[in-house]
Amino acid sequence: MKEAVNKLRKYQSKTPSKWRTEAVYRAENRSWLRYSQHIAMLMLDRMEELGMTQKALAEQMCVSQQYISKILKGHENLTLDTLAKIEDHLHINVLTPEDV
């Protein structure tokens, strides 16, 4: 048993795991993460329909391609300004009329 533990210690990562921190974050932010992921899927579908790249959308919205990538991963807490830009440039409704 001691030999197995020593082998495991030999190969363990030097940096601590972040899984617990990430799990707590997801649990605490479940509500807005669900909306963010839904918006990301709407965007991806529309971008595919339009044949639009992340770079092209970023240029139109005057943001970086990296920011668009974060949005499309569904983990970005979006501002109303950003939501409006997404709607304007992709011609989709993110906020339904009942929400406004």
C-alpha cells in the first residue's frame, strides 16, 4: 500500500486542482450561466446560418475575437449593451418581448 501511495505522490500535479472551486462557482451562478449558454447556442446557430466567423462578428461589434470566444463558451455574464449588439448584428432576439 505504501508503495502505491508513493507512486501516486510521484505523479501528482504540483498545482492544486480547481474542480471544487469551479463546481461551487457553477452552483452559485447556475441561473445566469443557463441563460448565457442559451444565448451562446442561439449565436452559434445564427453565425453558422450566416457563414459568419468569430472575427467578423467581433469586428462588427467593436470587440475582440477573444471576447466573442468567451461569449460562445457560455460563461460570460453579458451586459445589456452586449446583448443589444448581439441582437443587432446577428438579427436575432435574445430577449423576448415579455422580458423587455
